[in-house]
Amino acid sequence: MSKFTSLRPVLWTGNLEETIGFYIHILGFTVLAKNDDWDWALLQKNDIQIMLSKPNGHEKVSAISFTGSFYFTVTDVDELWEELKTKAKICYQIETFDWEMREFAIYDNNGYILQFGQHADEIRKAE
């Protein structure tokens, strides 16, 4: 059976430059590649890569939407919360949940939900 080695989501956007700006200036991503003819960019932060694109003629969409969220596991969720809580629209504030994850969520400039979490055990060990 084939081995899966990575997942690189492609987020559709109506404004590529604005979305690139959000991910660079708010979340600290860098642009690895960009093609203006394709209305496409590849961004990276640490081991995470995200592609951004305007929908093309093959994609039948009437509006930009996604029914779910993107969950990022991070090493210091409290520090990230302090950094982002005034820079982005909040979906929900930081909290430790029954499933032993300390997490929060924001919206990106397109309305996609970005969740950030850390296992509560990791936080307790660090203290």
C-alpha cells in the first residue's frame, strides 16, 4: 500500500496578495514559490506548507468556503495566543479542553478557521 508522506492544503482565495500578507505578517510564514500567471503561491513555516490559489476554471465554486478547520499542533500555544489575540479575529479563546488539548482558534482573512493546540501534558512537563 502507498505511504502518505505529507498533506499540503490548497486554500482558495479571492485576493491572493491579501491572503499572502495575512500568512506572512500575522502567522510568520514565508513565500517559497509564487506564480502570478496561475494566481498561486506556496508558503511555509517550520514543517508546515500551505498553497494559496484563486479558483480556476476546473473548479466549480460560487463562493470561497470550507466546511471544517485547519488544526496546527504547536510547541508553545500560550505564547502564540499572546502573540495573535490582538492581530486576528478570534473564533474562540485559549482553553484547556477535556480531551487534554490546550487550544484556541482564529479566522484568517478569508474566514477559514485556524486552530492552534498543544497537548496539556507537554505544558505541565515544561512547568
